[in-house]
Amino acid sequence: MTTTTDPGTTVQGEIRMLIDGELTEARSGKRFDNLNPATEEVLGQVADASAEDADRAIAAARRAFDETSWSTDRALRRRCLEQLQAALEDEREALRTELVAEVGCPILLTYGPQLDEPLSDGLRWPAAMIDQFSWERDLPVGNAFGMRSWRKVLKEPVGVVGAIVPWNYPFEITVQKLGQALATGNTMVLKPAPDTPWNATRIGRLIAERTDIPAGVVNVVTSSDHQIGEQLVTDPRVDLISFTGSTATGRRIMEKGAPTLKRLFLELGGKSAQIILDDADFAATLPTSSFVCVHGGQGCAMLTRLLVPRSRYEEAIEIIAPGFETVGYGDPTDPSVIQGPQISARQRDRVLGYIDKGVEEGARLVCGGGRPAHLPRGFYVEPTLFADVDNSMTIAREEIFGPVLVVIPFEDDDDAVRIANDNEYGLSGGVTSGSEERAIAVARRIRAGTVGVNGGVFYGADAPFGGYKASGIGRQNGIEGFEQYLETKVLSGPAS
């Protein structure tokens, strides 16, 4: 389907799913709308799968794993990933336009984490690992029970992966899951979020048309029914669930997957703290605090709690506030914009509800806090800054997923670490100091999966990403992420 959203902008989305090697509509013939969150207009439609369609996809993935050479033919896997890489690069600009339209992400971000960065290594790195990884290793000859035995450790694919992807960075997350799961020899049923289906169906079309990936190895199932994701979790033919999304949904996946002892990778929510120590250069550091508004704050690793020394608290607020008042937000096709809309009316209203709660609990609303009057269409929220926040307040404890920053005072380094760790989440964090040694010492004490020191950025397909505590189980990317899609087998036999 081709549709025009703004003058000069044409978006072409793939309606069909990919099931067992065929591009197909839902068996029922049903479709659902794909909405542009910046304009509230319908971009087009996509197939609306039922449980029957999901069952076909699971069966195809199971058959492809059990009956084809995909799980053992490493050369085929590498060639197919390289083919998909080339196909995606050929359609990069169409995909860029499509992401801006369906995700509402600023086009500026597509030159970074929304598109270009994951496209640069999300498939390439795991493809290269196929030749570099130690699929087998020998152990010393054993002498258990009086018998000398040679011993060998093998790494083998888990089986069928159910990949459930959120709407905030859909292409980035899909590619990271796809690359590692396929490189390690698994088959997959991919379920994109109903808010952002077209980037996934485009990948499905490219797999069908431009690669040698065997039928059933990758299946893309789009549906407006969230129960389809639960079907993947409960089906015994699915061996592993790779999920990125909210902690509440992650808990439900653990519960529903328990009867089949489902292997899980869960990358969940965050309420990450950025600690600014008293020897930091406030004038150079604090203006960047408004980056929490990038993509409407719709990122799990956003540093949404800013911890500053109580002795310099008001100075900090005076430096931070102008940045929030001048954030470029609005039309995501505008290259100067860093904050687009929230993904939906429901998400916008959820963010506004948290802002109201912050005011009710006594936080000081420095700026923002409402719907922008100059943007009557689209699901926008003003860049919002709260001061005088106590870490016990709701806005300091729960993930808002909006353009909202809370500023919390601390007494000394120990108090800063205490506040940073006083939260159920442990996804990310940051420490800024005039002394890198001091910053690293504090960073080591933060209970989080990634911590940036003086603005350092961890991101890359070679870097394991995930969290402590309620922020998840397992890691995406890196050797750690690669291995979570693998089983371990030990062989042994009589030694000469």
C-alpha cells in the first residue's frame, strides 16, 4: 500500500506477513490500521493474524529447525545474513521514511539508533561470529569412576525462538534479535508491536525475495491481538522467548512460560539515574540533560533521574531549565527536531497522568507538563522538568516513558549511590565527575547493566545490553547475547 502523509512524503508499507516462506494475508482476510502518531492519520493497513495464523507460523519454524540443515549449515547462515544485509541497505532510505511515519521518531534519530547504527552491525557482527565463535572445545582427559575419557563441549542452537518486539525502537530491536538468533542456527517467529508493523513486514518481504533463507526459518506475524504474543509463550513447540518491553509484561511471560520451562531473554524497563558529582563541570554537562526528551523519552535506558549535589541544587536547576524550554519538538520529519510524538493517545495520556501525580505528591513543576497548544494534532507532550523530587515519589520510582526528567538532591557520593540503587530497576546509569577515577569508582557501585562514565556510550552489537533486578534476564548483543541462543552439550568417550 502507498500513502502520502505530508507533502512530498510517500510511505509504502508491506501488508503481508511471512509464514513458511510465503508472503500471505491473514487466513481470515482481516487487516488493521497502521497509524501515524504525529498526524493521527491512517498510513495504511497490515494483515491481522489470528491464532490460526500464529499456529501455522510456529509449525513452520518447528519444521524448519527439525527437518532442514539450517541449524548445522553455518556457511548457509552466514551467506543468508549477508544477503539480508545487502537487501536492507538497498532499501535504507525507504525504510527511513517508513520508520519516521509509523514510529513518529525524529528523522535525525534514523541516522543513529533508529536505523543506521543497528544496520551497520546488527547483522554483520553475528554473521562474522559464525566463523569466530568456539562451537566446540576440548576438555582435558577425565578419569572419573576409574575410566579415562575424552570430553568435548558443543554449542548448539536452542530451537524455535519467539521474538516479541516493542514499538519504540522496532527496527533496531528486531535486527539485534534476528541477527543473533539466526547466526546461532535457530528458527524464529517474529511478532512486531501492532503500533509499528511495517518495518517487520518489510524485513519479511526481503527475506522472501532477496535471500536463500529456507521456508519457515523466519516467520513474521502481525496482529492487533496481544494474545498472539502469549500464544508464543505458552506453545511447547517454542523453545525460547526473546522479549523486549515492559517489566509488567515480562513478569507475565515468566508466569505463562513456566509450565513449559521456557527459556527466556527479557530486556525490560528502567528508571536510570545520572549522577553529577560536585566536582563536575555543571555548565558543560547539565544542558545536555534535556536529551531525556529524545524520541519523546520513549527509551528504556533513558537517564530519567538526575542526581545532583544538594549544595549546588538550585544552581543545577537554573542551568537545566533553559534546555527544556528550547527542546526542538514537533514534526518528526523536521531535521531540527529531537522529540516527536508519543506513540499513541493512550501513551500520551499515561505520561500526562504521571505528571499530574508528580504535582499532587509535591514535586515542583519547573516547565512543561501538558499538551502543547501549537500542536493540536499528534500525540505530543511538552518537555517536562520536575525539581524538589524525593526518591520515594511515584515519578522517581516508576518508568514514565515520556519526556520527563526528575531532579533529586544528594549529600555525598555514598548518598548518591544509595539513591541510584534505591529502585526496583537496574538497566542503565551514568556518572559525571572532574575525576575519571572517582567517576569509575562510583559507577562500579551502581547496580545496573550499563553505566556511562563522563558521557561514554556503550552501544554496539558487540556490547551486551540488559539489566539487573526488575530490568530483565539475560543480555542482548555481545558474546553473552550470542550464547543465550545456544544450548550446551558434552560428549565423552573412551580415551586411548
